[in-house]
Amino acid sequence: YLARSIYELAYSMSLEIKLRKVNGKIVRKWVLRKAAERLGVPVEIVQRSKKAAQYSSGIQKKLKKLLSRAGDRLDR
């Protein structure tokens, strides 16, 4: 994200390259998905919907549990 050349390339791309409408849905990161397909990344991964890292990694649940336990200890 901080490499100026990557920033400039991304900024110079038109929205038509970044976004596409497929089967009535907006597909984000179109150009990256196409590049991944050409590199041989499996279709099920290329077409996977975006998910926030804290949800897909499971860390949010673990943090809530730890904080809950810590709160219980403080109440004693």
C-alpha cells in the first residue's frame, strides 16, 4: 500500500477495470481477480467474497472471550 508506484498504478486505473457487474452483482477488485485466474489461482478462491480479517481469522471471538474472562476477574 505504501509503494508509490503501486499507488500511482491503482490511482490511474479506471473504475471499469476495478469494478464489474456480473450477474447483477458488483464485483470488486476485478483486475486483481483476473490476474489471479491467469496465474492459476483456483476459481473458488478468486471468486471468494471479501471478508474482514478479524472475522475470517476467528480472532474477534477469541478476543471477546479473553476480555470477558478478564472482566470477570476484575469484578471479584
